[in-house]
Amino acid sequence: MDASLLLWSVLFGAIGGGFFLYGKKQKAVVPLVVGLTLIVLPYFISHVGLLLLVGAGLVVLPYYLRL
């Protein structure tokens, strides 16, 4: 594991924690699921480019998908 992967994992985990808390407090499904996915995502993706691509896609998903 290199330093860039570790730092991006921490960043996406922190953003995911924020989405999770927001979704739980507002009872909104999309931010809750996106938050959990962002928290768990770095455990399954070990390539920095793919992590950035998927993580950035998940971060913008709640702004475009509202249920």
C-alpha cells in the first residue's frame, strides 16, 4: 500500500462518514447508502486511479439522485 492510496482512502472514508450521518439524521436513503459504500470502498479497491474514479462518482451521486 502506498501513501497516496492511504490518503485517498482516509479522505473518502471521512466523506462517507459525513454522508452516512447526514442520511441517518435526515432519514434519506441515498446519502446513507453512498456513505456506507464510501466507507467500505477502500477495502476492495487497491488501485489509486480506480479508487478516485469510483469514489468521485459516488460523491456526486447524491446531488443528482434524489429519492
